[in-house]
Amino acid sequence: CGLRDVRAAAIGDTLFEVGTIVQPLEKNLRPSRPGLYASVFPPDGALFEDMARAVDRLALNDPAVTVTREPPRPVLGLGLRCGFLGILHMDVFRQRLADEFQEDVLFCAPTVPYRAAPLSVQIDKDNMIIDNTVEKEDIFLNIETLEKWPTEEITSKKLCILEPVVDLVVFVPQQFLGSALQVLEATRGMQMQQVDASQYNSVLHCRAPWAAVVEGLGEKLAQATQGYASLQVADQPRWRRNDRLVKLDIAINTEIIPALSVVVDRDDALHKGRQVAELLKSNISRQQFEVVIQARLHTKNLAKERLAPVRKDVLTTKAGKTVGGGDVTRKKKVLEKQKAGKKRAKTVARGVQLDQETFWKVLGMPSTAGNSSKDN
């Protein structure tokens, strides 16, 4: 059959000898689709091939993982785009990569897939896409990476954004019911039904964005209820139209870092932009050149932070003598040379290092996932 790679065999394919009669399988078999995506980068660009081989070997016995190569990214370099079934699946894969292959790699915070559809797409009263419309795959534009996010002009005239949402069941004591509802409201969740399971406990049936679950909705509920609340995903993600979603870009020295881009509600873009800019400023070490951090919505700057350069006294030699003595011309020449070097380094911007902990802090993911790879 000429099969050189086991991943080329799709679900439902049958291998048999010539002349053998086989029973056909069910026609409704479909391959599993990733529920979220995460970009993976090596700590050094020279180690990319080693990381790629380790990921490919680990994915051989996990067909649910999809792996594609990404183009070079500013600051991060070459990387891989991996698709996983969920947050637990991704964390197990990352842990196995560190334990079995000793690969200390940088996992960017996971993102969920979005879709763009024509403005005429059919929706119900809750903005949910009607089921028979979902089967028409050709009318949708899959947005697996935020680099494919349509521009504001296109979304306002031709397309609408669809986000994946899931039905949730939240078990919470009645004394923490108010705190749980506040967390759900803050994550754009919607309460569908409330049932009193007993005198002390309640069950909430809710609908929330899949992105909120990936970003740690369960942990937020546990923190707000002193650990008593539990979360259960009741169904597979469905699609809901949301015209309030926008892409927030983060730029370092005018260079947009795609791995730091996030999707937020339009009303939350300013607050989120300021929060990310401040977190980056506190987690990036000072360089020999100025570092400017900007949060952008389309072409508009929402927030800006500045890291002052580390100042080095180039007018004093190691012996403690002043360069040029009293000659002002020579001093100016040395200072101009230093200024030109800092300008050249700022243009390249390769000296800005972003570690695993910084990514997970900025994008609101639990820091334990970032720390475990370092501890191994």
C-alpha cells in the first residue's frame, strides 16, 4: 500500500490482503478535531530540529495530536503548532516531552479555534448557530491561529466571528453561590438553570466560552469558593456568534509578537492591554537598549510601557581614568558610538528574552504548568 508513515492512515481506513473480503465500516467515522492549539518553541533556535524530532516521536502513539510547522516568529524563532483535545491533554503531552525526551521547550498559552462566517449565517435567539448550518463547512473560515484573524473592515461588512461555547455543570455550596455567579459573569458565562440539590448545595447549568474554560475557569471558581466548587463540561463545543470579539496585539519595539496576541471582548480590550503591558514590563529584564511595550487594537495603541536602558559609563576606563581627559570631542565621539550601537540593537530586538513563566503570567494561565518543565 506504500504507507510510510502511520499518521497517513486515517480513522476508518482498513488494510487487507488482495482477494480478501472485508466488511465496510460505518460511514459516519470522523477524525478527532483539536479543541485548542498551542505553539511550541525551543529555548535556542539551533535546537529546533532536536525538538521537532522529539515531538514527532511522541505524536506517533498519540494520533489526536496534530503537528504543523510555523514560520519564523520575531523573538521566538522557528516553532511548531500543536493541536490537542483539551487542556489536560496538552499538559500531559508537555510533561511527557520533558520526562521522556528531556526537552526544555517553551509552550505558549493555548488558544481555541474560532470561525468566520457570512453575516447571513442562521442563528437562534441566543446567537447560537443552527445545527444544520454547521454541516456546511464550505461557508466557514477556520481561524486556528490569530494571524488569520480578519481585519476590522472585513468583519464589519462581510463576516461575523463565531466562538466555541460549551454547556457546563457547576456544583457549588449555596453560601458561595453569589461568588460563583460573579466569576461566571466576568468570563462571559450565562446561567441557564439553577437546581437546589440539597439544603446546602446548588447545581448551576451554564453556558460559557470554551476559551474561558481553557484559561482556567475551574481554578477561578475554586478560588472564589474556597475550593468547594467543581466544574464539569457537559457537551462538546458549539458555535455562537459574537460581534464583540477583537484581537489584541502586543508589540515589543514596534514588532508584533503573535504568540502574545489574545482575543478579548471589545469592552475589556483597554483593561487587558494595560494589564499585559504592565506584566511584561515587570517580567522582562532591562537591556542595553530601550524596550517599548505596546498593546494595540488594530492600528490604535491602547497602552504603552517603557523599559529604560541599562546605562553604562563608557567615559571611564577599567583603570578608573576618564576617556580623552579634557578633550570634549573625543568624549562626544565615544558617546555617539554607544548611541549608534544601542539604536542598532533596538532595531534587531533579539536581545529581549521571554521565558515560559512570562508567557503563562501574561496570558493568564496557571503558573504551575510553566514551572514543572523547569523543575525536571
